[in-house]
Amino acid sequence: MHKGKWKIVRKLSRKISTVWVVTRTKNRKTQRGYFKILDKKSKKYAGPLLANELISYRLARALNLKAAKIKLAKIERRRGVVSIVRPARRHYTWAELSKKLNSPIMKHIDNPQQLLKTFVFDIWICNVDRHGENLITFPKRNKYSFYLIDHGFALLGAMKWRRVPWNSSYWNHVTKYNRHYVQGLRSYIYSYQQLSPFIEQIQSIPAYKIKKIVKSMPVSVLSPSKKKIVIKLLLYRQENLHVIVNRWMKEYKKNDSRSRVLINKKSRRKMKKRHIARESSSYPTGYYSTGYYSSFTSRPYNTL
Ligand SMILES: Nc1ncnc2c1ncn2[C@@H]1O[C@H](COP(=O)(O)OP(=O)(O)OP(=O)(O)O)[C@@H](O)[C@H]1O
Ligand SMILES: [Mg+2]
């Protein structure tokens, strides 16, 4: 199998990380990718960016979630990761597709259950950045399928970005750190039962598999002490995922007895009009709790 070298096509200007569009020829087929490096800025805001990307990709794969393949690469003497574009007729980001369609996006998604699985997966890995640009959709038969990209702000990247220690109870409250819900997701979730099969799936990944994925990172990408932290974080959240998701449901749902579980945009606007400031209780922005997972009774971090 012949793999050509990655070549830089152009640079994308991004807020934090530097991303280049790259191509290579593999078995006479051209492959496209997006190359990211760990520069000063990304290190400052996302910590071990390359490891965040690589570990998240491998965990997604262990769950049969479609994610862009992430490869470590050295291009023009820079070390980074390439996020490989899946071959398809066309690609749209989730945000682009929802704008383009004139009916709810979930009706057009080939396997909408995958979005629920992605949501639970993101909770597991503490992803703070699943916005509409970080899911890539592509036409599949007469619908659209999608895959996951960009996990730079998951795992230790999330902790660095929010400047909250990995073992703070803050991370038990998804409503505190997650400000993104892709179009269509909120109104699609109405019960815990919809999410529980994915929680169970994550909880059934054997610990040795998770450890193996983290330990397989080169030391230059993730130091041994950081590996230990990532393993503790993942095992702890895996074990307590049902509690964390349940809490998200409770903290996110309306305080009154009306039947809808989630506050959608429309009702939020209505509530604002009525001067009901309930939303603020769901999004305590700027509120950081620094207690140490004291509210959970299971395995404390230091015994892992
Ligand atoms: N595998 C891929 N397939 C298709 N498009 C991709 C892929 N990887 C990256 N992209 C495109 O490149 C853009 C930038 O990549 P990425 O989201 O990883 O970088 P970022 O700078 O960290 O983004 P953000 O602004 O979300 O922090 C994406 O929004 C997407 O449009
Ligand atoms: Mg992105």
C-alpha cells in the first residue's frame, strides 16, 4: 500500500488552534485532511491538544461512533494530528445543514440515535465544544449521516479551557460547563430512557481497554502523570455516568410541572418575556464549585 506524504494546501485562520488543509495520495486516491499542531496558544487553552484528539477518537471508535480518523503526523517539520475527511459526495457542518434544510434536521438524519450516543459520549469525555461546526454531515441514500470531529477541548483540554481542576465537582454538572447543544438535539431528548442504552454501552467498556488507549499515547504527546489523570477521570466518569446524566436531566428540566423535559429556545424566549429568570438557574455561568466529587459515594479518585 503506497501512502504519499501529506502536503499543505492552505492555512485556515482559527480562533485558537492553527489548522492547515492537507492532502496526500494513497493508492492513487487523493485523501484530504485537517492538520493541527500544538503551538503556544493551543497549549495555553487546550493543554495536551494532540492527546485530547487522539484519545477521544480511539474511545469513539471503541463505541462504534463515527469519528474522523486521527493520525499523528509530521508535516514540514511540525508535529501534529491530521483529522482525515471521510470520502463523500459533499460535506456540510451540522450548522450548515440545518440552515440549508427547511424542516427539522433530525428528520433528515439517517441514524438519529447516533446523536444521542454522541451526547452521552461527550458527557463521558467532558467535551465542552460540541457546537454545530464540530459534526460533519454527508449525504447517505436520501438522508444524511454524520461523523464527529474536533475533540481538542475534551478531557484535559476541557479542564484547561475552563480552568477548573479535573477532580472538581464542577464536572459533575453538565449544565455548568456545556454551553453547546447542536440544532435539533434539545427537542429530540425527552427522557432518560433514551440515553440509558448509551450509558450502559460506555459502562461496559472494560477498564483495561480504556487504560490501554490512554497508555498507548507517546510520552511526547501525554506525560505519564497526565496519563494517570486521564485514566482516573475516564474511569470515574464511566462508573458514575448514569448519575451525571440523570443530574443533567434534572438540572436542565423546567422547574414547573409542564411535561416537556427540556427548555427549548421557543419556550425560553417566552419565559424571558414573562420575566421568569429560570434559565439562569440552569446556566450558572461563572460559578465554579471546587469541592471534590464529594456528592458521589462510589470510588473516590485517590483509590483508583
Ligand atoms: N475530518 C474532517 N472532515 C471534514 N471537515 C473537517 C474535518 N476536520 C476538520 N474539518 C473542518 O475544519 C474546521 C476546523 O477544524 P477543527 O474543528 O478541528 O478546528 P478548531 O480550530 O479546533 O475548531 P473550533 O473553532 O471548533 O475550536 C472544522 O470546523 C471543519 O469545517
Ligand atoms: Mg472545531
